[in-house]
Amino acid sequence: MRITVCLTDTRPESWIEGLRAALPDAEVSAWTPDAPPADHAVVWAPPQAFLDQQPRLRGVFNIGAGVDALTKLRLPPEARIVRLDDAGMSVQMAEYVCHALIRHFRDFDGYAADAREGRWSYRKPHVRQDFPVGVMGLGVLGQRVAKAVAQFDFPVNGWSRSPKQIEGVQCFAGHENFDAFLAASRVLVCLLPLTPDTRGILRRETLLKLHGGQPGGYIINVARGGHLVEADLIPLLDDGPLAGATLDVFEAEPLPADHPFWRHPKISVTPHASARTQREESIAQIAGKIRAVEAGGDFDRIAGVVDPKRGY
């Protein structure tokens, strides 16, 4: 069995070393244009040339949860895309979202601004029941986030394409229930996969329905920059319907230094840092799935196989 590693903007040596240790019977090497055909590939944002030169690939194992960069490419005929289920990312995502939510709810940015001026200030506490949180996308990451938020006694709503049942979460499903989900939510957390159906879902028309059309909505986007229509956000913040936003992902990354998001007082920016791939856990997960396939298992019986029609 041969495994090739193709990681754009990521050094492959540690991944190769880890895969060799986990799969001692496999030949593991970094991809080069003259590399021999491989059975499986471990990838991040590979070029089309890589896939064109690997016609016998069966498994394409992505080292992140998002596979939108892969679904845009032309794959070998037998190849199946497999994403990570978690690999240490869900707890990081839950930390990030809860931090952003509580920072906004408790007005910690305001306290920090007062502290810089030497002011001992008081702000009237908010009521959690007035801040229902809506989580868009209820996969592995979304469910972990929704459950973590519920632990802080916020009302939690969840929306997904197909029906889900999660203890402590009011679940909505399908396009026909999307507006009701928005109306029931004041803080909107985006954890959707990026597909043609979800691109631009965070746009003026959608965001004006948040919180039943009342002012005070808040956005946390930790999914993909393509979910947000960036030109729609600042007018909604300046004109008052939205109270603020925490953004970790952007249409162009790195975010250009002259982008207005950096300087807007109601926007908090982080550099795609909400959840980083944990290499050791990821290697163990990928190796386990490769072993299962090589032992005669069907790809449809392992977790994380991407449905090409849905894009996730």
C-alpha cells in the first residue's frame, strides 16, 4: 500500500513520520510531480495537478473538517473524500464560541475599554433568557458547541439540513424552518459546511430576520468566509440592527491589512484560529480509517466520508 502526502502551506515531514509509525507496512512519502501512483492520499488544499497525476487514488483524507477546497476539484474516478470527524477540534471550537458569546453577553470589551481609561464602571447584567443562541450546522462540531453553550444556561436553538435531536437544544430542520430558527435566535453561530446552498447565507436579508427583526443580534462565524456577504455586514452594524460580530474566517485569508473589519469597533477579528488540527490525533484517526478500508471494509462504513452531492 502506498500513501502520498500533499499539504499546501504545511510542512509534510511530521505527518509522514507519524503515518509511517502508525502504518508500518505502508510506503509513505511526500508528493512530487513524478511520484508513483498511490492508493491513498493525505491532503490539505492540493492542486488539481496532484489529483490528475494520481489516477488510482481510493481515499483522499483531508486534514481539516472543511472540504470545500477539495469538492471544487476534479477527482480520480474511484476516489472518496474523507474528512476528520473531530481530532481535537470540537473542544477548541466550543471554547472559542463560548468565549466570544460570554465576552459579548457580559460586555467585557466595555469593561476593558473603561479599565484602559482608569474608570471603575458598572453595567447592568443581562438576562440569559433574552440571549437565545442559534447554532447553524449540527455536525460533530456544531453539536459540541450547542451542548457547551447550553451548559451556561443560555437557550440554544440548532438548525440543520436534516432533522436532529439534541438534549437541551431546540432543533429546526430544512429551508422551510430557517426563518423560524432565525427569529428565535439572537446570537447566530455559523458552523455550516460551505456548499453552493450555504454560500452567502449570512447576508442582509437573512441577518435582518435574526431576533425576530429586533435590534441586538450578534454574529459569530467560525465556518468559512464564504458564508458571509462581507459588504452587507458593516451597514447593519453602523445602522443599528446588529450589535456586533466575532469573525474568525474570511473570503480572503490572510485578511488584507486595509480591510475595514480590522478597525470596526463592533467587530472582533481572529486569524482563523478557532480550531487548529491536532496532528497526533488526526494521524491516529486517518490511520484507523485506512486500516479499516484495507481490511476489506467499505468506505460507506467509516465515518467522515463526504457525500459529493451534498458537499459534506
